[in-house]
Amino acid sequence: MRGLTQNSAPIYEALERFRRMRVVPFDVPGHKRGRGNPELVKLFGEQCVGIDVNSMKPLDNLCHPISVIRDAEDLAAEAFGAAQAFLMVGGTTSSVQSMVLTVCKPGDKIILPRNVHRSVINALVLCGATPVYVNPDMDHRLGIALGMKTEQVEQVIRENPDAVAVLVNNPTYYGICSDLKKIVQLAHDHGMLALADEAHGTHFYFGEHLPVSAMSAGADMAAVSMHKSGGSLTQSSFLLTGPGVSSGYARQIINLTQTTSASYLLMGSLDIARRNLALRGREEFAKVVSMAEYARSEINKIGGYYAYSRELVNGGSIYDFDVTKLSVHTLDIGLAGIEVYDLLRDEYDIQIEFGDLGNILAYISIGDRRQDIERLVSALAEIRRRHQRDKAGLMSHEYIPPEVRVTPQQAFYAPKQAVPLNRARGRVCSEFVMCYPPGIPILAPGEVITDAILSYIAYAKEKGCSITGTEDPQVEYLNVLEEA
């Protein structure tokens, strides 16, 4: 790092030097520092558009970094306790996919929970690896999938000794954590790599009394979504690797799919956000925890709602809980989570992260204020008073164990046909079906379409969930494998 410390922000500092140089651009992007598109400048500002530039020697190149980007990656690796950190500008989707593609080749097995983000299964479509699912336990009151029990993981490892890796959500969208240290040890004891999807766990590296981070637990790779709780711009992420992973090979995998025209706005934001967390993260996330705990307490006083926390911890499927997650169960006031989500946005101008069939998630992080929490609590109290009804007939379960017939890649590329939903039962799906957020597939390519799944889709459509992944935008038809 050439003597740099965590006070440094190499990309940001290089961009500041570049801005002062007043270079005449005869390169891309074509807006030429905004002069070719005044509306762009009006919307984003002259300073922002002025540093939307292409790779050049003074600013390094993300595909093959040798100067300021390399320095920024080294500082990030130090801050996160990793052997190597890669700046990612395709969102944590690109981090997750690069992680899986680095360890899996066609035909390899990878052990993972079925309640993974779609990006994991997308990676399996690309590389041809075979998923071996650990079906998570369910919390039947909350209707959510939990973490993986270590005994479940150990059993699947023993049944599949040829698997190359184990992937863990750390945490789930709802804040649930598995015993990551024990699962990493199990994987390593059997010659497998351990991967972590930490899209919602950036703060684990900088907060106190939070669940263990992947690098601290000894994981080999972790996908960290800096733009979620870390404060960088949307679509920016880190991929972290441990000493047992070849950083050169990982870079080659990343370069297969990541853009050759990386945004310096995104990279600069990663650099600045890393510096902020390294210098002030402990203090900032202590405030976040305090706000989340206060919000939970106040919401639970309203009645009807259940803002859950560490009282769920059972040492197994819920080994730990991320107390920054404000996950709230809504069914006891007679409203699906998506209905509360819509009411908050449409009637109170409050945008929360997501609402599903039984829960909402309000994402609290370093940019929130106490008065915002008060407004959310007041709105929830008023929604209960104005809209509460009998909960009879509400569906709760968010997770339906899949019946896997063929691999995701085989199903995705196989000959297929579109059939109406009412004629899809028993067929093998060849596309994704999911509510987004949270982006956990209801169906993935290669899975059998059951009555329970069809009922879930119909109910989610009725309640107004945003269903994505299908070729048919109205989700009235599903693509299925052609029958022999």
C-alpha cells in the first residue's frame, strides 16, 4: 500500500487531482464532462458528472489495477481482515456470482441453503454446477426460513464428500445467522471451501456485539454489499478472499463478466465508504443498534406487531441475530407485510425495504435519524388503528421446500414451452419465480411446480407482491420443460 493508512482514499484523491487538471477529453464517455447533456448536469451536478470518466493511466484500470485502484483494494482488504479485496461495480450480484464461479466448475457440487438470493442460482446456471440444498427450518409463527443447523450441514457434507464448497447466508434478509464458525470448520475439515453471502452483513466487520463476520470466521470468500449498510453508492460491492484462494484466478473470473468501463463514481464511493467505516464504523454502528433497539421496543408497545430480535436465538437454526435488522411481523393486525409496505409508502411517504406475506423490513443504517424512527413508529401505530382486521385466511409461509428434478443449467437451457398457471402443476420449471425484494426464488429452474407453489404465486399476486423472473411479465404463464 506504499505507506498508506486507513485515513487515505486513493481513488477519491486521484479523482480530485484529475478534476483540477482540466484535461480536454477526446475519449469516452461522450457527454464530455456533461457539456453534451445539460440535463444530466442539472440532475446530478457538475462535480459528479465531471468525474464520470473512463480508465486512464492516472486513474488506473479495474480489470488490471496497478496503482490507485490496487491501493484502494489493499486498504479494503486490511479494513475487512481479508487477504484480498476486489472492488465490484455490478452490485453484490456480481460479487456472489464471481465467488461461486471461482470455486465451481461444470459438474461440481456446492452445498447451500435453498433460501439463497437468486444470484447464487444464476451462477449455477452459468457454470453448470449442481446445488445440494440444505432445507432450512421454518419459524411457523413468522413464516420465514431460518439458518442452517450445523448437524444438517454435517450430514449433507458426509452424504456428498465430493462437494467443493459450502455457502452460507450471513445473515439472511431477516437478520438470521447460522453458526458460521462451526460450518466453516466443517467445510475445511472435509476439504471444502467456505463461502458467505454477506450482502446484508457489511456492519459485522465494524460493529460491536454483532454476529461474527465471514473473514473473522475463517471463510474463504465473502460477498459484501457496501451499498446496503456500508454507505457507498448503489451497485457497489466488495468481494473478499482469504489466503486459501488464488487472487489472480479470482480476478480472471471477475473479468469474465464485470464491465471493462467501471464507473469511477461507484469505485470512488467504495473508497470513501471504506475509509468512513474504518475510521468511524464502530461509533456509527453503535448508533444504528441503538436506533433499531429503540424502534423495536416502541413498535412492540403498539400491540399486534412483533418486532423480533435475539429472543429467537436457539443455538441451532437461529445461532445469532443481527440486531440492526428491524424485521416486523404484521399478520396479527390482519395485514400482510406487503399491505403494510404499500400503506407506508402511499399514505405516509415512508419507503421501507420490503414487505412479504407476513413481515416487513425497515433497513436502518448510518444515514438514519431518530426523528425518522419516530415517524415510522407513529405511522405503524396509525395503520393498526385505521386498518386492523381479522387475520383469518392470511397465508404466512415464505418458504416452500423445493423438489429438484434437474440442475439449474440443464433446465434453463433445455427446450421449453409456456403453459398457463392452471396447467403447470407437476411440470418442471425452466425459469425463476420470486417476489422482489427479497429475491429468494419461489421456483428456480429445474424444480417441480406443486399445488403449494401455485397457491403461493396466486396469493402473492393478489396481495400486490412484485413477482419477477418470469418471461411473461403478467406471470400468467410459466416456462416449463417440454415433455418427452
